[in-house]
Amino acid sequence: MAEAASNAELLEWPKKDKRRLLHVVYRVGDLERTIKFYTECFGMKLLRQRDIPEEKYSNAFLGFGPEQTNFVVELTYNYGVTKYDIGDGFGHFAIATQDVYKLVEDIRAKGGEITREPGPVKGGTTVIAFVKDPDGYTFELIQRGPTPEPLCQVMLRVGDLDRSIKFYEKALGMKLLRKVDNPQYKYTLAMVGYADEYETTVLELTYNYGVTEYSKGNAYAQVAIGTDDVYKSAEVVNLVIQEVGGKITRQPGPIPGINTKITSFLDPDGWKTVLVDNEDFLKELQG
């Protein structure tokens, strides 16, 4: 009884915690080429860049606003590796813009690859388009009014949508913002996040009828989320993993040399999340 009460109290923690999606990490074959594409075609800003020769990699952070407030991309270049396998599990990133048609023409003029011309979604009115970056990552462009968070979605495919929703709600304190079933095209999707999807970045989890497993490739890495208590958050994740699946990949604690406290884990489909101490993260940004 005491253990059940303690666990119930622990599961309340993610709802009280101060959480937000910080950045998404993925690998690219030419850092300068991708920086040029994202700044010139998408209008992102290069926020910081660093080279770690002793570990043979470089990375760059880009986004539409400062890391203290906005969701950003963290690009990783591993010395000598020019190509990665994206796999069929990763879906796309999404960027909200007030004029999809104009953005597509700008991207086309700069040599970008348009994989779906702008126009309304099937059966709806929202105007969208799809483009590919130089490494083959897909970006959905969504026409919306002004938003504080233009980098608005990370889409991942999952093998059991209800299981995934339960994991992200219980382990990470996200809210189910909406769920859409589309039997005509044989998929169901769920938007999960910490606030309204028009104001913040959300995860779009997609289940394709009858598909329970996907290849992960080696290109997409993880999403990072801020927390006020890495240790307590890891306890919650561990509890939820026992119920719905997943795996802790790094026990909570400071990263050697940086001292930022983190923990990392896989969800039931093998998608990785890193929880980062909020205070340590801000110190890291201040250098």
C-alpha cells in the first residue's frame, strides 16, 4: 500500500515539473552545407557552433529564436562521415509559416528539393508543402498565423499509438492535444506536447495500420527536454518503462567535463529522449 501511494505521488511529478522541448539532435554529412540551407532557405539563425577535435565531431545549433526560449535543431557532424541512413521510422520536422507558397518559391530558387507542392491537405483547408534538406530529411511547411515557435513539430512513426500516448503522458508529463484517425489513408496520428500546438513544439506520433516496427537508421538521434530534477524524472521514467516498455540508456548524473546533469532513455519503439537539468542547461548556454 505504501509503495503504491509513493508511486502514485511520483507519477504526479511530471505534471508539476517545469518542462519544455529544448532541441532535436540529428547527424548531417556536411555541417556548413546544412547551415547554409537552413539559414538561407528556412530563415533560421545559427545560434552557436563548436568543434570537439578530441572526439572527432562538430555541432551547430540553429533555430528561430534563442535556446533559452525556443526549440532548436542540434546538427552533428562526425569527422569523415558524409552520409547517414534516415530509416523509415523517422517522419519529418515541421515549420510554421504565414505564406507557404512564398517560402516554397524561395526554397526552389535556392535549389531546394520540393517533394510536395503547396496546397490544402486532403480533405481539409490547411495549406502545406514538403521539402527535403541536403541530407534527405523531410520538412513539412504549414501555413499558420504568427507563432512564437515556427519550428513546430517532430514526427515519429510508432507501432502502437495508445502505448506511445501512455508513455509520453505518464513518463514525460505531456498532454494529448489531439488524435486524428484517417481510415481512408490507413493511419492514426496523435499530437502530444506541453502546450497548445499553435504556440509550442509538439511531437506528432503516427501509427500506420498494421505496421508495428520501423527501421531507425543512424541519422536521427534524439529529442532533449528540460526538467527541474533529473533524478526524480528518471525514477518516473523507470516506473513507466516497467508498465509499457522502454529502456534507460543513461542513469541520471552529470556529464563529465560539462557537469550538466542528464538522463536518457528509449521509449517502447526505441526513440531516444534526453532529460536535461534546466538550471545546468542555462549555465551551459552562458558559457
